[in-house]
Amino acid sequence: MQDILVPRLSLWLKSMHPLIQLRWIAVIGQIATIALVHFGLDIALPLAPMALVVAFLIGFNLVSMWRWREHEVSGRALFLALLVDVFTLTAQLHFSGGAANPFAFLYLLQVVLAAVLLGPRASWAVVGVTTACFIGLTIWTGPVAIPADLSRGLADRYVQGLLICFVLNAALLVAYITRIGSSLRARDARLADLRQRAAEEEHIVRMGLLASGAAHELGTPLATLSVIVGDWRHMPPFTEQPDLREDLDEMQTQIQRCKTIVSGILLSAGNTRGEAPKQTTLRTFLDELAAEWQRTRPVRKFDYLCHLDQDLAIVADSGLQQMIHNVLDNALEASPGWVELAATHDGTTLILRVTDNGPGFSATMLAHFGQPYQSSKGRPGGGLGLFLALNVARTLGGTITARNLEPFGASVAMTLPLTALTLETSQQDPVIRETIDES
């Protein structure tokens, strides 16, 4: 039987529960119909065997609810569940008029459900079973005969039963197939998101290779420049003239910044230059980060607001620092006159909000926020800063969102779970614990 089923596990797990709900509707409908026909229409029905069928259906549904509460639904189980519904419907029809019972058209509901949930061969198997059951009802008509006079129209009880059966079939099919459609759309959206993530991760791998080559090429000239500037510090022309000494200090700072940028790019791309994570506190980390960024950037006014009710021990590395720097740098390019960094947390989540008074993001950039090469600067290769920052945030289990402010300006919020930063959680990782112990 297994070879006739198409594997659709993404649907099966969500399809057994609606089937169970439909079965409860069938139980209630059978009880109400039996009571109406037997006591309201004075048509004698064999109540005992029909009650046994209802009791079996209730027991089977209770077992299904218990069995499939936390287990994946296999194709075989779904196929057998549909067969149980077909056979119980056949038994009830046999005791209440056979093929002349207008509710025989409920077989079509089982066929449609099989076509939606199962593969072609299993669906055709259900068609064969329902056809055989219907033929059996014409041969073994059962103890009850239902008269029909179609010339009376809706006044005829058979026509009334047909109308009720049609409405019931249509309503149940719309409700169930709509639910299946929602599951399909949710699955497709999830797959699209996974494809996008895979494409972005592949892009990061390519950037990592390029960054590794760049680091190899830039390492030697940066080291040479650092040695030359260090030697110049001890030469008479520079020791005697304070202005030249200040220029040397600025050159040394910019060289160190170049080294930091290369390290950050490599780390964001999945490589490191050996910078170990360090044990610190959240407030100390943010204070030092804000001070360093303000010292090394040409920002005219920088507001740093730290609204942390309590300080937490964390493990910080250059990847986290580079993520925040990238967002701040992006704000600085849009708003050289003023940038603000505000830090808050609610006990479980750290929220870092960067605000500027620049022109804001375009509608296209907001729609594709965080994707590579989405930039308002108009230069080749722009937009990678936010792309790298977003991927670092994802690695830590967080998110980065952006919105425009009125009448101008923009706000970028970095949300990170504190469990990804706190010292207790980080020390559970043996690699990080060993690195901290060695440092």
C-alpha cells in the first residue's frame, strides 16, 4: 500500500485534525438525522445497529485524537482513516434505505478529500471502494424502503433529503478545502523564505572568499604602514613638531580602523582573524562601543542613551560590535549632523535603536530591507552593511527592522535575545568556554 501514496507529509500532519473535526460533525449529524427520521417522520429505523455504528465512530475518533496528538500522520494512516469513514457511512446507509437514501451522495465528500490529500493511485483506490459500496447498497437494500415522488418537488421527503445533502456537501467541502489551501499557502511562504535565506547564505559564502583574499592582500601593506608610522614617531622632525605628531596619531588611528573593518567583514562572512570573545557586562560593552564609534567617525552630534535597569554579564565578540557599527555607519551617511543610539531591554530582549534625521528609506528599500545591494547611495556594491548586520542578528536569534519617521528621519531597531549574549548561556558552549578560560 505504501507505494501508491504520494509523500505529502507537510499536508498530512495538518490534515488529520480537520478529518477528526469532520468526523465529529458526522457523528452529530447522524444522531440528529436518525432522531428526526425515526421520531419526527415516523419512519421506523433499526436504532440498535445504527447506534452501534455511531458508537464505533465516536470510539475511533477518540483514539485518533489521542494517537495523532504529537505524532506525524503517515499516508497509510490517512488512507485507512478515509476508508473507515466510507465503511461507517455505508453501514448507516444500509440500515436507512440503501442506495435510495439521498445521503448516499456523501460518498463524493470522501472522494474529494482523497483527491486533495492522497496521491493519484490512492485517490483512485478510494473511488473504487466507494463505487463498490454503492453497488453493494443496490444489491443489499436493507430493512428500510424510502419512497420517492420527484413530481412533488420540495414537498417530497426524498427531494428534501437531496437538498440537505447538497448543502452539507458544499459547506463541508468549502470549509475543508479552504483550510487545506491556507496550509498550502503557508507552506509555500515558508519555502520561499527558506530559499531566500539559502540564497543570502550562499552570497555570504562568496563574500567570505573575496574577503579572505582581500585580507591576505591588505594584511602586509597595513602592517608595513603601521611599522613605518611607528618609526616616524621617534624621528626628530615629528617629535619636535606637535602638528606632525597629531597627524601621525590620526594616521595610526585610521590604519587601526582599516584592520578592524577587515576583521569585521571576515567575521560577518563566516571567518575570523583570531579575535576571541571577551567576558564583559552589557553596559560596559555598549559604553565602550559608543565611545569608540564616536571617536573614529566624523559625526557632529552623537546622542548615546543607555536605559538599562540592570547590568548583565555577557560574552561579546567583534561580530556583535561590527553589526552595531554597520547600522550606525549607515545612519551617519544619511545624517552626518546627528545620530542617536538608544539601548533598552525588557528582561528577555535587548533592543538597540539607531535614529537619524536624514531623508529616510525609500519604499523599495523598506520592502527589501536587509537584502544585498539595496542602497540609496547610488554606488556599486552599496547596501552590504545592513545586509551583513541582519545576518549577524539572525545568527544570534534576533531581528533588525526599519521604519521612517515623520516628518523626516529613520529608525532602525536591532532586537536580540539576552539568552544569546548572557555569560551563563554562552559558557554552555564548550568552544566559547574554552576561549574565555584561555583569555
